[in-house]
Amino acid sequence: MSVELTARRRRAAAVALMIVSLLHAVIAHAQSDNKPRPKPARAGTSASAKPPASPPPLRDGDAEERLLAVYKLIGVGQNREALRQAEALARDYPNFQLAQLVVGDLLSARLRPIRRMGDAPEADTLRSMQAAATLDELRNESRQRVDAQRIRPPANTIPAQFLELSPRSRHAIAFDASRSRLYLFENAPTGLRLVADYYASVGRLGIDKSLEGDQRTPLGVYFITSRLDPTSLKDFYGAGALPINYPNPLDISRGKTGSGIWLHGTPPEQFARAPLATDGCLVLANPDLERLLRTVEPRTTPVVIARQLNWVAPHSVQTDRNAFDAVLGAWSKAKTDGDMKRLLSFYAPDFQSHRKKPLDDWANVLQAEARALRGRDLHLKDKSYLRWTDSADTMVVTFGEVAAGARTGPVKRQYWIRRDQNWQIFFEGVIG
């Protein structure tokens, strides 16, 4: 916590120094403009004066959309209109540092050529290494935003991890670290549909978290566990927070440590963080996070965090989905038949349960569950298959287990790993 706050103060101080240098351009611009300016009216002299209107609520994605529109105007040489729109953007989002930066550049461009973004006078800006580092961060943020819009996911494609998603999961989230981009999907009757995407920041030292305090963001398949009320949080977390279940069973099996990985917002004085800026959380601008807070559901919303997302046509995962569906069906049939030898063949020797039961102890649980079926068929409902492939090929499986004639049953989650072309369960637990 103290590390994050200290870094935030350093960044704010560096930006302040940088903007002071850019103000030289603003002052020079004002001094070179000899047009007469109207004098401000004295208080009480205008009977028609009205109180200023309340600003409209901030909409998710709006600031970035307007920033990119300014960039396009600059690209075609319409600097005057670009400056007008940039100034309006900076007024509506006064804590959006990229907007302030582009205003400064456009004003400077009236007096001298601009070589690159944040091209403040060298003698002023580079006297502070912190200011120089902050400029680099802002340039990287700008580049990530532009690249994510320039290289869009192909139409009607999905991340390859989503083999099947239950109707109980009304939404899904995928994050591409290479693009600093979070994608929000709606799980419609026709399949996953991309409804929004946002810039987001990760850990200072990047991704692939393995240890407590390593300032990295984890990679894998996770689930939102709760929705934290912003009134219960420090303003550092902005509009609120959505914790995820790091470390998950795969992480634990690999000896990974740490906790407290959230999707959260930014403090009031900061619109966005640098691409690499957190202690491991995913951080979004507050208007974007507010959209997630209003939309996603704890416990049923999966969050895939990938080094780089592989976008595929939905029908292309059908073969893998059907193949794994047959494996899960065979597991269910062995349990229905009470065939313990066959049933246990689906479990890995290093199996663990929620209660840390090894396979020998879990066999007693399975036998009791099979005995309770009394020969009734076992139906698996609302199935979700989320595939994660790195050094191993794993599947995160969620389903409702309902015996024939029963109206309800437990909701279970299993983690499978493929070894020697065979799928085996290395974790199983009841989640609802």
C-alpha cells in the first residue's frame, strides 16, 4: 500500500513539473496573440447571469474516444480544430494527463516544430529525471491506446480460452497484456458478444505473478469473487474494486503465493495509470470501472488474463469442446455406475480438494456420492469450459451436478490437466 501511494505522489509531482514546462508554451502563445480580449464582467453587473450548468456524467470510453479523434485531426493537419477539441477534453477530464499533454503540444506547435509527443523545451523538462520518466510513461500509454484501436480483434471472434460458457455466466472478461486492453463480453443466446473494451494497467514489473510482493499481475483463468463498495475503500481505489480468486488451484499447485489481486479504479487526481504501474492489480479509469461494477456478476464472471489473446472464430473451438465434453461425460457415467476403479482413473495422483484432501481421502467422498445416487443418472447442467495453455494444457470446468429426479444439486468446479494425451482432475470442489 505505502509503495503504491509513494509512487503515486512521485508520478503526480513529475507530471506537475512537466506541465509547468509546457505552460511556457501557453504563456508564449498568449503573449504572441495581440487580439483584444473582452474584459470580464464585474460581479453583480449582469442580471441575466446564470449559475454554471452541472457537467454531464462521465461515460465509459468517452475520454479515449475523444483523444483518438484529436490524434486523427492532428494526423490530417487540422491542428486548430484539434486544439479546440483537446481543450474541451481537458476541461471535461482535468485529471486526464494525456489530454493536458496534447494541449501543450498543440500550443507549442504554433511557435516551433514538434518532434514528438510531450516535446517540452529540453532545458526545462529534462532537468528532472522523474519528469522525463513520466513523459515516457505517457507516451507508452498513448501508444498502447492507439495500437489497441488500430489493431482490433477480427469481427465475430472470441478469445480461444472460451470453449463454452454457461448461461449462468452473463458476462466474461478477457485481458490482453500486450495491448494493455481489457475486453468485456456479453454472453448472449447466440454466444459471446464483445460489448466494450478499455485501457488498463498492470504490475510495475509486468505479468506472470509468482510471489507475494513481486509487483506482477497473474496470468490465468480467474473469477470475480465479490464487489467492494467504494465507500468502504480508500480513495486510492477510485470507483470501487472487483477482487479475483488469485491464487487459483493451478497457481497453488505451482507454489505461487500472494493475494489481493483486484480490478479497481484510480484516485480522484488521476484519470489513468501508466501501462506498468500497479502492485499486481488491473487498474482502469473510473468511468470504465463503473461500467464493470454495474455489469458483471461476482462468482459467475470469468476473467482471463493472458500475455496475448488469440482471437478465433467461435466454430473453431467446437472440436475441442466436443472432445472434452466426451471426457466429462465418461467421468459422469463412471460416477453414475458406481465404478470406482474407472472413476478414480480420471483423477491425478497429486489431486487436492478444497479441504486439502488427498486422493485417498477424496475416494471416500466419491464413493459416498456414488452410493447416494442409487443408480440414478447424473446430469451435468450449465457447463463452462475455460482452457488455459502455457507449459501445461489445463481446463477449468464448472457445472451443476443434478441426479435424475432431483430439482437441484451442488455446483462444482474442477481443474483438469492433460498428461500423456489423457485428461485428469487435479482439483475438485463445491462452489455453490
